[in-house]
Amino acid sequence: MQFQLTEEQEMIRAMVRDFAKHEIEPTAAARDEEERFDRAIFDKMGELGLTGIPWPEKYGGLGADFLTYVLVVEELSRVCASTAVMLSVHTSLVGWSIYKFGTEEQKLAYLKPMAEGKILSAYGLTESGSGSDAGAMRTVAVRDGDDYVLSGSKIFITSAGEAELYLVFALTDPAKKHKGCSAFLIEKGTPGFSFGKKEKKLGIRSSPTMELIFDQCRIPKANLLGQEGQGFSIAMMGLDGGRCGIAAQAVGIAQGAMDASIAYAKARKQFGKPIAQQQAIGFKLADMATRIEAARLLTYQAAWRESNGLPYGKESAFAKLFASDTAVQVTVEAVQVFGGYGYTKDFPVERYMRDAKVTQIYEGTNEIQRIVISKLLLADG
């Protein structure tokens, strides 16, 4: 097996690491505290080509692969998980869905400006009564001539309010439940489309999360993504790829927490010597590093399979499950390494711990990942 990254991948990773350190990290704590979204960061990412990593140059992308994209998400997450999830949703959930199922006109109208960083996108699947059970959604879309009229709402939508484009799922045939679900591309500012409650969250605070409200919102048939009734398949495929992005986010959060822990353990002295020399601390760091490396390899494997056109649903579930659990465990231990200081906002590990928790929840809870994995194992058998 080949574990070495290409020269191009190493160059992109180094570039992103430098960008994250100098242009994202200095404001990460303040943006988190103020719950402030900074559009300039996304704009700069667009200038660097980071908003269209896996898409062909024809559609404004870099023409790289999904492993390169995962490397970028990981590096961003080492300093700011809020920035990383914005890119993950934009690329994995919305971009991949348009690239896979969109018409040529839709790709040029939406995917190209997305890849160029000219528009930000968001993904609308979850409802108040339809989270893990996506088939229980209540938002409906009724055909009216050459249009569809949407009514309903979506909650917990990443980048809502800031994004210009929304991939939204609605029932076009409610009697068929999830088999009657369809996907629509909806632009911000469309009459009948508004925003509701903005969530106040434990973590990922500089990434806005809001409710989408549709009140007789008229969408042209040309904005139907894929075929009518294909929405559930589009959603599930997008989530398979999205789990790679969230796994990479979790790896990056854990790595950032471990980096901070090592630096602190070397500088902090107790009983006349750095606490890094204490066996209790050294063992914590060793366990952190081992779990992070295992999570990283699972994530890279899933991304590599996606890049090479191989089945990756089970592997992305493996990665998301293990990496998110690792992020939570590592960040809790990082706070412990810092002791009382770790519980204050003077150091970044409390933010890493708050950010880590949601990786076990969004884009399929870890309970759902276990269901996915077990079903695939039984099917393989």
C-alpha cells in the first residue's frame, strides 16, 4: 500500500497550513466568542482555489482529488473548526451533489461560481421532526406548471443566512415518503424563502446555524436537481462523502488539541521539571497520538476510495465514527493536561473540546454510523 502523499498534495497542505496559521488562527477565539462569521475568510479561500478542490477546471475547480480536499479540511480544523465545516458542507454536500446529478446548465450556473468562491452554499435536509429519520420530513413541493411551490422549514442549517445557494429536500409525493423526496437548488432572496431562528451553540460558534422557512416559495422546474423522486438517494450519497469531510474535521480538531497540549506540557513546570516528563502526562500524549493517527488513516482511506471511484460508504462511516469519538476523547484529555487553565478561555483547548462534540452528531449521528456499518457488514456476509 502507498502511504506517501504526492508532491502537489504536500504543497497544498503546506500552503493551507500557512494560510490557517496567519489568516485564520489570529481571530479564531474572538470570532468564536462573538459568534461572528467572517465572509472575508471564505473569499480568500476562493482566491486560493480551496473552494473547488475536487472539481475539474472546466467548472472553476483545481482538478485535484478528494484526498487533497480532506487534507485541506484537516489543516483548517487544526485552528478553526467553524471555517472547516463551512468548506465541508459547501464541497461535500452541495458541490458533490451538483457535480454528480446536475445538468450542464446547473453546473455552469452554480457549481462553477461555487468552485471559484463567488457564492457560498448550504444544505437543507434536517427538520424539527426529521433528523436521523430523514424519511419523516414534512416540507413539500407541489408541481404548478413549470414551477414547484415549496412549503415547510429546515433547521440546524450550516452557513444559513450567509450562503447564496441552498440545496433543499422536499416531498413531491408525500404518499411515497422518502421515495417521494426531491432535491431543489434555491437561491437566497427567492420570494417565499426566509430565515428563522439563529441557534446559540456550544461550539462551532463562528459558523452560523439557522432555520430555513418556505412559505409558498416558487422554484422553477429547471432548479430541480436530478429527477423527481431521486432526492433521498442524492441526500444519502452526499452524506457518504460529507462524512469524509467531518472525519477530517474531527482529525484536525484532535490534532490541534494535541499540538497545544504538547507545547504546554513542555513549558509548564511542576516539582522543578516540565510536566511532559511525568509519566501520567506522557501516557496521555501517547494515547492521543495513537488514536489520531488511526483516525487519520481511516479518513485518508475513505477519501482515497472516493477519489478512485471505489465504494466508500462503509469506509466513510468507519472514519466518521472513529474520528469523531477520537476528537471528543482527545480534547477532553487536552483540557486535563492543561489542568485549571484548560477550563478557561485563555487557552484554545476548551474551544477544541466544545467544537469536537458536534462531530459525533451532524452528518449522521454516531449511532446512525453504527447502523450503517452493521447493515453493510451483514450485506457483505
